[in-house]
Amino acid sequence: MKQKIKKLAFPISFLLLLFVFAKEAWAGFGVSPAIIKNEYLKPGSYFVKEITLSRSDPVEDLEIVVEPDLEEMNQWITFEPGNKFIFKKGQKIYKMKAIFDIPEDAPYKRYSGAIRVKAHNAGGPEEGGVSVVKGARLEVNLVTTEISLADLLVRAITVKEDVKPGQLLEVSLLIENRGNTPASPRAEIAITDLNSKHLETIESDVVDSIPEMETKEVFARFRPSVPQGEYFGVVKVFLGSKVLREEKVVFRILGAVPQAEKKQSASIADVVKKISVPKKLVLPLVSGLLVTAIVISLTLFALKTKDKKKKIILFASAAGILLISLTVGVTLLVLSLTNKGSEETAPLAKEESGRIMGEETEPVEEAQAEAAPEVAGAETSEPNVEKFIPLVVEDEAGEKFYHIYEKPELESKVVYSATEGEQFTVLEEVSRWYRVELPIGLTGWLPKENVKRVD
């Protein structure tokens, strides 16, 4: 027994030392996609595939070495930014490109191979330690053919929600051409009201062509004849007679913006006509004007007469009338202010009636409003849980697509449709969602229920 222990002591000690002095490996290094596949390449064509490198712990610089093992294809392929580059500290995501330039004289056949991506510490191994190289392998399967093929995949359909008068309804189509020849789809929209009553169907204006082996955003533009309001629309995208995808959208036709009123020069008569005088002030104003006319008349007569007695009497009369009118006017003003004050205190008296011994009583409506949430809360004590149902869309050929959303909500816009088996790099995990990097340069939210495997 002691001899067996002695025999095992050396290998166990060696493994322990290796564990203690070994350099820590980089966690979570990965490459996406895991396979580069294209079965419709023509000789002389040009094919670009974006490769995403990712890591979860960017604590140091990594030197990336790309080693193709593709036999004949080694002469066709180049990499951007090159076969060697630095994955800098702090970066979690790095995108590189594999560029295939198929020769004009390439034979028609199937080609296969692999691309190895290795990562190691840019500073080299530490003294006295063991260096571990992380790496990944991408499979490559390409086929050259003389067959021309237009294979379009509609990744996303979005609509400009608000349409101003005179503008066209613009629908954005994100389309990938997986074929080997340029193709131009067409689109139509069936417009219904909010009760799903069909109003009209319109075909699109010209949709741009999508080059082979590329993903491109193109636009379908429609001129609806429906009036102002909110509508549903079912957008269908065709290649020939084949329906590539259809999706329901919502949009609004806005009303005309009212023009600003033109400034016109107004005459004095127009201004006078627009002046509104309260009925209570009509009598005082008329009386004031009459008194003023009388005073002015008496004053003019007094100035013209030469009889001193008449002049004194006229001046005295004018002064007396003026004094009396001022007295009456001030009295009426004081009375009107007194009445206004009593009117303002009336609501206060009503408010005071709602108070009992210094305590305020709540109005019935407010009490009911405060009680309502409690009742509602009793009925809906359980929080609303968003039900996730894996949303799978199938085209006529039976190919499945999985929706990726703009926000972690099933009601948000679909920004990408993933194919069966497509792989993504996870940037963030929130509750029942993954935020993933999309090959179109955007990010989106993927429900966990649609994920079959996490590497």
C-alpha cells in the first residue's frame, strides 16, 4: 500500500505544481459563426463573410493568429485586418472579415476545409509558468456552380409610422441575397381600418436591386388614398410570384397643418368693432361722456360771455357738475368693489361648510377614487407575467425563422429574423432575454425560449 502511495505521489505533485504556476486562461473566448457555407458560388465571384470574436474578461491584450487550412482555397482567401492582429484590452467584441475571391477558372466542385483562430497573451509567457493558447475552429464548405440563383431572405420589415400630407408611405426592407445573381423584389400593402375592414391594396414603386452575397436595406414606397387616421397594413414581399415574407404594421395618416394667419392692417373702425364692453360698464361710460360734454359746453359759454355775473354762474355750474359726477363715480366704484369682495368670499363659505371642528372631510369622488385601486389590487394581486411563446415563422419552402426584437418586449419591432441553427454572440442577459450582436451591425433582443443551445 505504501509503495502505491509513493508511486502516485510524483504525478499528483506535478499536477499540483502545474496548477499553481500555470498562467490563467481567458474565460469565454469564442468565434461566430461556427461554419462558413455557400453552395451557389460562381467562378469569378466575390464572397465576404464577417466573423465575430468575443470574450467575457478583457483584462489584457490578446494576439490573434488566423491559420487557414483550406487546401486550394488558401490562394483565394484573405483576412481583414490580416492573419495577425491585436485584440486590445477592454474590448469584448472584435469583428474581422474573411474574403473569398474565386478565380475565373475555378473548377465546378465542392471545397471544404477549416480556419483556426488562436489567441494568446500579447506579452508572451510569464517566466516559470506554462502558457495556454485559446482557440476556435471554423468549418468552411463552399460549392462552385454554373447555376444562377436568386435566393432572397427578408430579415426585417419596418414602417415609418407617421405619414404627413403629400408624403409617401415608406416601408424599410432589410433583405439578404444568398444567391449568386442580383435580384429585385416587389412589395404590396393591404390597408385596413382598425376594425380590419379592407380599404385598398397598393403595389410598391420600384425597389432597389440587392447584389449577390450581400445584405442591404431597400425601401418600398406607397401612395395611399385613405383619409386622415390610423390604419393597419399587411406588407407582402415577393420575388416573382413567391411570397418571401408578410408582416402586419401600423401607421397613421396625419392631417394638414393649419397655415399661420396672415397679419392684416386693421382700421380704427375694425378695432372699435372688436372691442367688447361689459354690460355693467355701458351706463357709467355713457353718463361720464354726457357729463363731460355738459361741463365742456358750460366752460365754453363762460369764456365767451362778457357778463361777469353769467361767467361766474357758468363756471360755478361746470365745477359743481364735475364735482358731483366725480363723487357719484367714486361711490359707484366703491360699491362695485364691495360687491366683488362678497362674491369672492362666497366660495370660501362653501368650502368651510365641508370642515368639521377643524378637520377636512374628503369629497365623495376622491374617497371613491382612492378606494378603487385597493379593490382593483385585490383582484389582480398577482403580477402580470409576460408569456413567452417561441415565435417561429415558416416560408413556403418550410424554412424556419426566429424573430429578434428591438427591445426586450414581444410587442416591440422585429429588427432581424434568424434562420434555423444561426449563431449569435451574447452581449447582455436580462431576465428571460439575451441581447445579441446581429450580422447587420445592430443589436437585438432574443427570447431565451428561442435559444436551443448556449456554448
